[in-house]
Amino acid sequence: MENQFFVDSSHLSAEALEKKHRVETDPSYRTNHMEYLPGMEKIESDVCKNVIEQMKSFDYSKYTAKEVKAALEHDKCSIEDFKALLSPAAEPFIEQMAQKARLETGKHFGNTVYLFTPLYIANYCENYCVYCGFNCYNDIKRMKLSMEQTEKEMKVIADSGMEEILILTGESRAHSDVKYIGEACKLARKYFRMVGLEIYPVNTDEYKYLHECGADYVTVFQETYDTDKYEKLHLLGHKRVWPYRFDAQERALKGGMRGVAFSALLGLSDFRKDALASALHLYYLQRKYPYAEMSLSCPRLRPIINNDKINPLDVHEKQLCQIICAYRIFLPFAGITVSSRESEKFRNGIVKIAATKISAGVSTGIGDHESKYSGKNSGEKQGDEQFEIDDSRSLEKMYKDISDEGLQPVLNDYLYV
């Protein structure tokens, strides 16, 4: 699990242990994280250049209270204004930021909050990412749902009233190839109005196939936009290739997806710079694809065991609130998702200010929605979870809590004709 990170190497062969040791201790043994591997589609795009230039030049220590006040007074938030709102100088102004963010949210989303649930269908992974519970060296219970099992899970979720699902896999083409994911999308279309994907990045033609199978949108976590830190955290596997991951959303849009979502795992590196880069990634891409729906997710890395392997930069709730409010002021039209990693109290508060989408009835394990929703245990071996959640409310409870706050929970706002 993410906040109980521990790599148990006792199950590894001598050869695997040697390879693991080499990639950890000898950078020359690793592939170049900025070079594409065979089969990876390379697209010509200026988005990456623009984002990295802005991120590298971002000196958040230079901003003052005067610039923060000016940013809050402007009708339209510029990139410079956004940088000021992300800076430490803005921390004393969080209340004013929240008030402005709430107004912007109301203009574009009314008082609605969208609900969805994730469904993990496989947890096999071929990457060695040192902070992830699914990484290929972790000794966890691996599982891949059959289509029969997948449909059973989907039916349980749909029977709860949920109309939007996010399908997730570990990053393994060998165990969860595109055809397998496509078949899961076809099943999901039978039960849900909205189908999202959070899988390993693929090429444009593969995104086109998955869209034809029923997928509406794609979420990709860049994890961190700091390429040097990224290299130290992603030691092995296709995920190690930073630029291929960066361009995933654009390939998805070229493949016909209706929407895309962006995110950094706040705390892996300098969270202020990663927050800037995430928002600018969306900002520049939206100008190339103005018809697309775009959103930001806001997960943060909690303090974990073996910090020396990662050196996480703790992001406190107050700082997370600052980031989310800044996102809303800079990108008033964008959806903002706050995950179940956060507490019930925090999520109840942030949906009244800036967040527009939250998960409910969440399980990050493989094949356990039936037991979670019905209380029945099938007796089958279940796959281990990727990380632990903090807010485990059911759809029914989440729906009631949102309604009690005077907000309107929304399960779907699309009709297919």
C-alpha cells in the first residue's frame, strides 16, 4: 500500500535480485528516461516545451502579498497571477482565494458534484516505481479479472445506482493488453453512462480502438513533471519514459476521446512546481483542443515508511486547499477531482468551494466490490490494493452527505441518442 511502502525481496530469484540491485544503485544500468522505446508513437507537439519552460522559470519565493492581492482582484487570472496564487505568499489569503474559487465554481458548475467509482480489473505491473504498491518487485497478491468476473463486479456497482465508472489496471501489456481493456469497456457500456480509463499510456490508434469499445475519457498521472526526480523514482519499465507519458492525453484526444484528465502526485517533488505544470499542461492542450472536456485530479503523497528512498515533500491540507483554489481561479471551466485518499471532512469542505467530482464506494483492490457492497465473501483470492483510502463512504452515504450540504449530487449528465 502506498503509505505502508515496503519491498519484500524474499520471493525474488537471485537473477531478479541482481537486476533490482543494479537499477537501484547504478544509473548507467538504466535506460534513458527521455528516449522513446520501440513501438512508442512520437507526436510533434509544442505543449511539453511550453510547460517545462514555465515550470523551470517558476521562482515562487519572489512573489509578494501585493502580487497575490492583485491576482485576486483581476477578473481573468493570467499565468503570472496563477503563479502568485501558488506561492507561499498566498497562504495568508486562502480564505479570500476560497471565496473567489467558490464564485467561479458556481458560475460554471452551479452547485453540482459529480460522483463516480473506480474499478481495478488487474494489478499486474512491469514497472519498478519505488513509491507504488503495484510495482513489479513487490510481493503482493496479483490478480486479473476474467470478463465474467469483471461483469459481475460492474453489475454490483451499477445496482448501487452508480452511472460512471473508472476502469483501472496495473501497467502490464502482457497481462492487461489493449484488447482485454477494450472488452472491459464494452461490458462497462452495458451498465454505465460514462466510462473512464486509467491505464498505461498507449498509441493514438489504440486510444481510438478503446474509444470505439466505449471509453469516454482517459486519466493519466504524470506523477511528477520534474524529469530528474522522475528518473530517480521510475527505475524500470515503459513508465520510465517520461515524454511518452507526457503526451498521452494528446494522443487520447487524437484518438477521439471526449475528455482527458491530468495529475501529479503532489509531494513526490516540489509540489508547487508540479501543481503549476499540471495546470499548464491542461491550459496549453485546451487551446489546441477547445472542444475537449478537461479536468485535474489532486492526489497527494502521504508520509511513508522508507522515506529515504523517496524523500517526499509533505503537502498539508491547507496547502492542498490553496492548490485546488488556485486551480479553480486559473481554470474556471475545468473539472477538479479530489480522491478518497483525503478525509471525509476535507472532501465535504472542498466540494463547497472548488472540487466538482469525487469518488464514492471506493475499493482499490481487485475483485472485491461484491464483498464490499453486499457483505458476501466469495472465497476467491482477491488482488491486493494499490494504496489505502481515507474516505470509504458508500454511494448512498456520499449522496446523502452532499445533499445535506445543500449541493446537488449528479450521477450522469449525458444522454446517448
